[in-house]
Amino acid sequence: MNSDAGQMTWRPDGASSTDMLYLRSGDLEPWQPYTHFPEIALPDPPGFSIGYATFLALLKKEWQAV
């Protein structure tokens, strides 16, 4: 995995909402909504899951889907 890459998930443990992308830099970091990372977050096409565009972009950058 790329050293700048992190992890992403749609269903973090303990999250009240599962319809948004969550990110973290590694196993020991807490999950945070992708919107907390404006340098990474991308706008989503209408009708897509919240964070889908960001998810696809980060997959290309070797982020791990958990």
C-alpha cells in the first residue's frame, strides 16, 4: 500500500450513520467523515452515495477499503 494511503469504510464501528464515507490514516486512528478532509473530498454526482466520488478517487491512490 502507498505510504500516503489510508483506509476507508462505509460502516465504521459505532457510527450512527452508514450512508457516508469514513476515512482514517491507519488502524489506530478513529474513523472520521470524509467531509473532515476538504483537501481530499470531491463533489458527488446527483443520486450517488455520499462520498462515492471520493471513494473512487482514493481507490486509485491505493487506499484500502475496509
